[in-house]
Amino acid sequence: MALPARPLPPEVLDQPHIRPHSDSIINFPRRTQSLPFLRRLYRVSQGLVLLLSGTTLLFYAGTVLGEMHWQKQYNYLVKLRQQRLELMATTATLQHHLVQSGGRVAGTVVQTPAQTLFIAPVPLRTPRPVRLPQERSWPVGGY
């Protein structure tokens, strides 16, 4: 257990500081303006660090939330594609079953000669000659 240090008496504090083995007085340098400037600089740098850290965290959170949204939408797209494939397979199976059983399938028509359309061909056209533009002997633009 350490004992508290005794404060120095006032008469010791009022004496000029003397080097041992010397009669010259050492003058301590006076406070300059650099100490308050350094304090201000330290506070400003602390504020900038906090601001930049907060900004970085906000960007990171935005990136994470964006990725989560994309992942959710991608999973939804994959689910819709799977459902589409399942519906197409089910529809094809049902149509095949109805064709095999002899029933009419929606969208299919039994072909009969009475339902056939005959279209007369268009008469052939004679080709017309194509007029080519005349080529100029001098360069375009006056060069």
C-alpha cells in the first residue's frame, strides 16, 4: 500500500530553480500558442474520425440492406421460374391425357376439310430497274 505524497511547502515552490553546482537560474520556457492549437486540432480530428466512421457505417449498412433486398428478389424470381416450369409440365401432362382419352383440349382443333382455307397466290411482279445515283467526279465537301 502506497502512501500519498506530501505536497511541497509554498516556500520551496517560490524559490527560483537552481542547477546543482551552479549559480545560474534556469528559466522555463513560457507557454506558447501551440498548446491550444494542438488541443483544437485534436478535437477537430476526433470529430472528423467520428464523422467518417459514422459515414462508413451508414454506407456499409446501405450495402448490406441492398444485398439483402437483391437476394430476396432473386429468390422470388427463382421461385416464380420453378412454378412456371411446374405449371407448363402440368399443362402438357393434362393435354396429353385429354388427347389420349379422346376429349377435346382447349386450344386444339380437329382438322377437317371443311375448315381448310385456300388462298390464291399473288401474281408475280415484274422487277423494276433500280436507278443508281450518279457518281460525282469531284470529292464531296470541296476538298
